[in-house]
Amino acid sequence: MKDNVKSGALTEVTFFILLSLFEPKHGYAIMQFIGEKTDGRLVLGAGSLYGAINTLTEKGWIEPYGDLDGRKKEYVITEEGRQIAEKELLRLKKLTETASMIMGK
């Protein structure tokens, strides 16, 4: 994942994974959430998703949740992950405000 934490820029997939985990979810539910919220524009394969889950867990942005022995492992966003998502939302708002001003919209 090529997220640029210093500037606050996340990949769109990372941002949506974080958004999906404001409530605990297992992998398939994360994929469904992202597909639904993007009207099918973003589609994650299982390999890509689980690679991202591992990376985000290592970064401390998400963590396992609930029964860790179950077949379907659930994950939830951490406080640090929430701060990262909020920072990205602010960055995106500023970006769209600047673009709207430039474009006269």
C-alpha cells in the first residue's frame, strides 16, 4: 500500500477499509461495504484485502475484534486509525474546496 502518512494522503482503498471498520466486520463484509459505498467502482479481491488488513494491523490502524478463534475473524478501527481517517477526510475536503474555487463551481 502506498499511503503517504506525512502528507495525510491515503489510497482510496485504504480510506474505505478504515471507513468500513468503524463497526467490526470480517473480510467479506469489508468487501461488500466497499462495493456498496462506491457503487461497484472499487472491487477488492480477497488477496488484496487480506494483504491490506495485515498492513493496517501492523501499522496499528486496525485490530482484531471479538472471538479470535472463530472462522471469520473480525476487525475494527483503532483510535490511531480513526485519527488517520479524520485527517484524510479533512485533506479531501480542502482539496475539493480548492478545486471548486479554481473551477468556479
